[in-house]
Amino acid sequence: MAPIELIKDTIPDIRFLHDLQDVVYDQEWFKTAPNFESYYMYRGLFRDENDKEKIFQNNLRYDITIITPQMLGKEFPKTLGHEHAKANGTDLSYPEIYEMLKGEGDFLIQRREGNKIVEIRAIKIRQGEKIIIPPNYAHFMLNVQDTEIIMANWFEKNAKSDYSPIKEKRGAGYFAIKSENNSINWIKNENYSAVPELKIYEAKDFNYLLEQFSISPNEPMYNLVNSIEKLDFLKNPQKYAWK
């Protein structure tokens, strides 16, 4: 069974356009736009009862997100974006690992100190590629093509996501605006007191993080259910030296 087939007969949580009101760049467009379905989140997936037991016993969750190609006015489709709660007794937030199951998109990840962003990166990710979101980074997924994209992730099942810092600043440090040649025109978000220059990367540039945790960049990520101990870093980030 392919990972995408796990969503069959599963009811998703839906993010509508109006759920994204606080972070949409083109607020004039938003005023008259229909409240369409922007993306879908299928949480807590598993192939069979054996996998379910392994995943739940290890306090993990396997999710799939589908982002439609519906533009947000001038802006490419995106997720609302969030930060993760800190792991118990640590100064490190829970990390996360993603895999692109269909299509290609961009991640925007940023690390802030108070009101200012101290680091921000845009990372291109293509079908079959994976990326680990390290502790203490907020993250956003963007669909920059004209068809839907499908992402999967592993996450600590009890970890909380905090959307409030993103909503307060009306989005990430940069907005991804569609240019005349369909490329991204990155517009700085002036609601932060400081936003550094955006650095552009490919997902494969961070394969060293996958190697650190003995995760194959080529094998489907769902298969980690058969070596689930490799995902301990998602639950206990403080036990590992983050490069």
C-alpha cells in the first residue's frame, strides 16, 4: 500500500481561506474572495492494527497534508504556519520530519528571538525528498505549482502547535508572491522588528540530518514504522547534538 492510500475513507481536517485571514498578504483581495478549501490535514494514519499499536505505543503520529493550487490572491498557496511547544524540561521545541509524496513545493523555516527573526530559509523539496524541521524553528509549506501537492510527516503525537506568534505578525518573515514569469517574488514582512536576508536551499542540502538519525533519503518515510526507534529524536530532542 502506498502512503497516499492511507487517507482512503479518512475524514480530514480542512483549512478554509477564512482560517488564513491573519496571514494572507493580499488583504484587499481577501475581502471579496470566496471561502474555499485551501488544504486538508489527515492525522493519525496507519496501515493496519499492528502499525497502529507500534505508532501509538511510541507516542508518534503519521499525518498527510494536501495543499490545493488555489492562489491566495497574489500569493502562492501556503499553510498557516506554526511553532512547536518545548519538549518537557528542555529549551528545545519538538522537531518534525516531512516527505514530499506528490509534486514539489517549498518550506519556509524561521527561528526568532522575541520580535525579530534571526534566521530564515526557503527550502525546495521535490517528490520523494525528506526534510527534518529542527527544534526551535517555525515552519510553513508552500505550493508553488499548478496542481495539488501531498506531504507526509512524523510528529510527537502529544506535542502542541502554537499559531499565535505567526498570526500576531501576520505570517512568516517573507511572503511568496507570484511574479509575471511564475517564479517567486519574496516580499519581506515588515511586522517583525528585523528580518534577515532569505537564504535559498534544496532539501538534499540537509540530507546530513537524515544521516545523523540513520534515515534513508530514498526509502519511503512511512517504512520507519518498522524501525521506529530511529524516530526517538522527535520525542527527545535534548538527547541529540543538532548539527
